[in-house]
Amino acid sequence: MRKRKFLLAGVAVIALFALLVGGIEWYAASLARVAVTVPPHSFLSITPALAGLSYEDWTTTSEDGIRLAAWFVPPEGASSKPPLIVVHGLGASKEFQINYIVLGHKLGFPVLAIDLRGHGKSEKTMTTLGWKEPLDLKAWTDLLRSKGYTSPLVWGTSLGAVTALRFVSEDPRAGGVIADAPFDNLRNSMAVHARLFFGLPSFPWVDLVSWELERRFSLDPGKVDCVEAAQKIHVPILVLAAEEDRRMPVNVVQKIYEAAPEPKRWWVIPHASHEERTFGPDFRRVVADFLDFAASYPGRR
């Protein structure tokens, strides 16, 4: 009788352990699915025409077969300036970048505002959080080049900044980059967001979710590293951080600036949170000064 009780107790412990492990695995898999799902956002019925700008709808396809959409806003009259590619953050789209488009146009740049894969009018697919998104910029750079526009400057915010940094570090055709509120690396960013949004400690969840991302989606968070990318950039770079950003804190973003070779610039946007950009006079001045510098940089291709 006693042996049977011990046996039943042992079976119960094993079953409870299996249930616990299965529950943890299910939750980690759920978090991995959330990570690669493009967040929904309200549709904005806005185009550059609302700001009085003429524009063209452009499309292209990435080398891994994703259909991509963008707006191209030509400069007024002849311009010797390189194209400016504007890249939005996670869950946004080119419609959210009207202020960026208007400023770039006022400064005399041809502006290409893109929808990243899975966003806006681009093909609906998962986000890879900066892993495959550089392929989008490669496709747009190919198209720009075919139309006579070379040495693009890339202005990215949040996920757009991560995408811009990784693209510019890999493609010698880029002429400069503005990285506004990027993370240092995806694993650290997962830890920050696990705490902020789910109240979870980094251990063991970052390791578990990383394993699920690689197993289910072939996405290795350890390879999405903006500090490593910055070390390989040899064109002008402006790194921006927001003073009150809890998702990409100033000290995290500063790692990217410190890793980048010269020529580089750094500015903390006062009283701003993540992706909150009011385009005040100081912001416009910092961006305009950098873009003019990058456009005339002697080493630009």
C-alpha cells in the first residue's frame, strides 16, 4: 500500500513537472509569436498631397520576395542632393512620417518614405525586428539607383533606426544615416520590453523566447546588434536619443554613438519620449545641419 502511494506521488510530481514545463514552453512560444507580429494601428488617410507636395506611389520587391510600397517626393526643380530614405518604427507606416517627409523636402532632398515589410501598403508578413528589414532598404536603393539616384541618406526611427544601421553597415552605397532611438541589441531590448510590458524578469524568459524565435521563425536575436553594426559604419552618422525614453533609454542608445567611428554626431532630444517628435526648432536645426553635412561629405559615394 505504501509503495503504491509513493508510486502515485511520484507520478503526480512528474505530471506536475511536465505540465509546468509545457506551460512555460507554451507561454514562451506565445511571446515569440507576439514579438514577430506587426502591431495593429489605426489607418491614417494622409498623403504628402495634404502638405501640398506632389508624390509618386512606388513599389518594388525585396530579394526574398516581399512586395514593398513607398512614396517618392521629388525635389522642387533640379537638386544635386542625394535621396533621403525615411524609415518608420514598429507598427507605424509612411503615413506617420509626414513631418519627416516635409522637412526633407524643405531641405531640398528627394524623399523616399517607405513601408517596411508587414506594414502599411507593403505585403503583410511578420516583422523580423531588424533582421531581414535591411533587405527592404537594399531593394529601394537598387530602385533609386536605376532611376539615377545614388548615395542615399537613411533616416530611421526605432525599428527604422535598427534597420537603417544594419543596412548602412552592410551596403557601401549608403551615404549617411540618422539613427533615432535604436536599441543596442535585440536580446537586451527583449529584456527591457519583457519588464515594461509583461512584468517578467530577463531570466529565463529572454533565453526561452530567443530559442522559440530561432526554432519557429529562424530569427536569432543575438545577430541583431546595432552596436556591432555601428562599428562598421564609415559614413556620417547622427545618433539621437529621447531624454524620457523608457524603451530605448539614453544610456542604451549612447552605446551606438560610442561604437561608431568618426564622423559622428550625438544629441539627446529634451523632454521627449519614445518616438514623440514635435519637430521643434532645435530638432529641425540638428537634423538639417547633419543632413547638409552628410550630403556634402567628401567620402560620399
